[in-house]
Amino acid sequence: MPSEEVLVDARGHRCPVPTLRLRRALEAAAPGARLRLLADDPLARIDVPHFAAQVGAELIEQSDEAGVLSFVIAKPSASHP
């Protein structure tokens, strides 16, 4: 049974706040957890995929609906150096 997504709502905040909130949520999440980040700063389009790659997380989904960016990120199952 798939685990529920952790929602990180960073709408109304400018970068780097969405990425910082995502980092905190990833640190608190269990290995293999999925997180959904909502952001409305256009820079998140660049920052979030870069951040995910940097920490070894998988960017599963990315969408933009009415100016709200949504990213689904999976935390690595094993710790990343």
C-alpha cells in the first residue's frame, strides 16, 4: 500500500524559502517517503529540480496549474552522502 504524500505548502514565499521548507520536510520524512511541494515562485521551476538532484531525491512529477507549481519528490531509501 503506497504511503501518503507529505504536503509542503510554500505558496506566497520567494526562493529560497520553498527549497528550504522542502529540505526540512525531507530530513523529517522516512526513507522512501513522497513529498508534494506547492510553490508559486517561478524560480522554483529551476531550484527544486536542482535541489532534488543535489540531495539524491527523485523528482517524480512536476506540473504548473494556474501559476501554482507542484513537485512530487521521493526521498531516497538509503541515506545520501
